[in-house]
Amino acid sequence: MLAAEAGNPFVRGNDYGSLTRPSGDWKPHLSVSVVIPAHGHQDKLDIVLAALAAQTYPEELLEVIVVDDGTEPALRLPERRPANAKIVPPLPGGWASAHATNSGVERADGDVIVRLDSDMLAFADHIESQLRWHHAADYLAVLGHKRFVDYKPGDLLPEHVFEAVKAGKAAELFDTEASEPQWIEAIIDRTDGLKTADHRAFRVLVGASFSVPKAIYKASGGMDAEVILGSDTIFGYRLHQAGAVFVPDNDSSSWHLGPRQIAARGEQAKRYRKPHIANRVPELDLKRPRANRSWATPLADVFIDAGPGAEAAADKILGGAVPDVRVTLLGEWPEPNPGRHAPLDDADLEARLLAESYRGEARVRLAAQVENDQAVPYRISLPAQAKPRPWAIAVLVAHANEHRLGQLEVDIPGGTVKLVRTAAAARAEHLGADIAQVWGAERVSEGELVEAFAGPKKSGPRDAGGSGQRLRRKARGAVRRLLGR
């Protein structure tokens, strides 16, 4: 564990208000590796390293790794730099920021990784301010503050930057009134510093400056090197799925030397990001249209016991109002080619028929037990006797989000429907706690959720057309709740 001796406190959802961040005089013990992916712009790198040389965090606990992503001529270390700084090439097999960051982390010795852009002039206590949070708990993703400023080569000299930062006057290097804030500040403000952002807190993790324990970085799978633009958002989602809590640090700041990356070609950049993020991040609803298609990462993994009624339950889930699901039928599955046998007298006949029924359905898998996929936000287990309505998955997930639950159980005739939030399970495992302690749990046995999975109540004949319209309205309403609208 990396947390302070007082223990590793539990944070419920993303409400980190219970944490005690060290203040005043303190004695840090966590080592930190600042990883800087860089391509070109030696002049900016010189300024960035000059500012890092003036940090208040103990020099013996700080290393800086610049990953030169193919600059010609190669980047060099300037005279004014941190004592423990080096430039390394990216590992073979990739390029761009995400791959370069992963390459730097592989060489890092620090307990905590700080990801810093190569055009970020950090205030003197920028590293220290984030590391104070990491001494409070060992599963935090801390977001550094920054402002965008106009800059052109020659505006600043590295030695001048070093002296200003060392003297605590980095804020005076540019005019704050003329600078531009990050777009994430509006979200942070309206969610009480992300404390009420719950399962969508990850969306404000952007490049430039953030920090995370190396162990959590590794547990998340690292950055997605297949994505050239938008990898920071995907990494935020991966951290969320690994159980991280997102904390904005506003006690220090930094200057971003120049406009935002996408300022010049914003619409084209958004167009590039949209399908890449949509395929990987189910929870960013605006980037994933609710169309009748499958995505690389489904919203939910639905597990159904392969008993009588399983086929009907699976078909209802697959044809429901939330199409981006993956169904796994759980049972003992025979070998597909048994050789010469009496097919109608086969002891495994029912299992063979069920398997054959879904042989061409890409959204259905056969397995002997539950297989957890960390990328999928919700794991839902159904008894074979469940009779899910078209809106069942939508209302189940919406209820879990509205009530901030990590686990939700619904008692229905024939068994129990169970939803587990992957992020909550990961955090509970990390802390050796119950899901109820880190995200909340609930069990219900009546009401809307029971109706959603127990089928319609028996009633007299109804007009078929009117009933169909009611079903469609119900489904649309459930999906709107799922989207948070």
C-alpha cells in the first residue's frame, strides 16, 4: 500500500471529502516519476524542465523522464534541468503520445506517475500539491490545474523561468486575466469538485497534467496506444474501471504554453475522436449513439444460467431497448463434434441445441463460469426464468446510477437479478472491503425493477396497437433515464 500510516481510507463513489490531505509542514515519502512525451519544440521543453528544476518536492524523490517520440534532430537535455532527468526513446512498436507515455512509465521508478505535457510550465508546488493527495490514499487520479496562454518562441528564457518559479512567482509570468481556462472547470464547479460526479468523474481527465499511483496505472492497462487522439479520455475511463477516485487539485497551477491542441482544427479532431471513444467508453453517452449495433466495449455483460427458459430470456435481452450488451450463457458445454452417436438420445442434446441456436449471434458467448471483463462497466446476472421487458437493462442501470449503487439485487419469481458495477468491485478488492462500503448496495423485491424482469402482470385483452405504443414509450423513457436526461 502507498497510503499514509493511518491506513487506506474508504471513499464512496467519487466523494473524496472524507480524505485528510496533508497540509502545512510535512515529510513526504512517496517517490514520483514525471513522464513527459515530447515531439519537437526544444524551446518549450527547455522551459518545462527549468520549471521542474525549481519544484518544492524533495529532489531525491523526483525523477523526470522525457520520451522523445521521433524528433529530428533528437531532443537534448538543457543545462537547467532537474538533477534526475533523462531522455529516452519510445519502446518499439508504436508512436504518438499514449505509446510514449506507456514507454516512459515502463522506465519509471517512482511510486507515483505524473503525466506532464512538454509545453507545461509548472508552478513551484505543482508536483508537491498533487503528491499531498497521494499520501492520503493510494487509489487517486489527481488532476492538475492549468491555464492556456499565448506564447511564441523567445518569450521566455529558461533561466528567467527557473528564477521566477524558484521564488514562487510563476503566476506572474503571464497575465491570468488574459489566459483561458480548461473546459473541465465548469464540470468540476457544478459537481462540488467532482464529489457528486459519481460514475462520470473520469471524463474530466485530460492530458497536460495528472498523476496516479504506478500500481493503479498498471492495473488499468495503461494508455490505449492504438488511439492517436483522445487517449487521455479513454485512460480516464480505464482508471475509473480499475477503481480510481478522481480529485481536482486547485492548490497549485501551471501555464500551458500556447492554445489548446485542437484549437485550430477542433471539428476535425472531434470527428476523429468520436468513433474511437465510442467503441471504448460506454459511459460517455453523447459520443455513443444508441443505435442498433454492437460496440467493441458493451455497456453490460449479461450472464444467464443455461437452464429452461434461458433462450427466451436471452432473446428478450438481445432485442431490448439497449442493444449494446453481450450475453453469456453459463453451463456445462459438450465438445462440438462427439463423433457417431444417436443425436436424439444424446445426454447433452439440450445444451447442443442451445449452443447451435446462437452459433451465428456475435453478441452471445458460451462459458462455464462468469468471466469478468474490466472494460465493461456493468455485470448483470439473470436466472433463466427471468422475463425481461424491453427496457429492463436500461432501468436497472439507471436505478444504480440514480441511487449511486455499486451493487443492486432484484428478487423476482425464479431467482435474483444482480448488477455489479465493475469499478466498485475493483475498488472493493483493492481495499479488501465490501462493495457496499465503497459505492453502496441495495436489494429490492417490489416495484418497477421487479416488473422489468418478471414480465407483464396478467390482465384482460388489450388493443395490440395501443399496447405496442405503450411499450415503445416505456422503452424510450427508460433509455432517457439511462442517458441521464
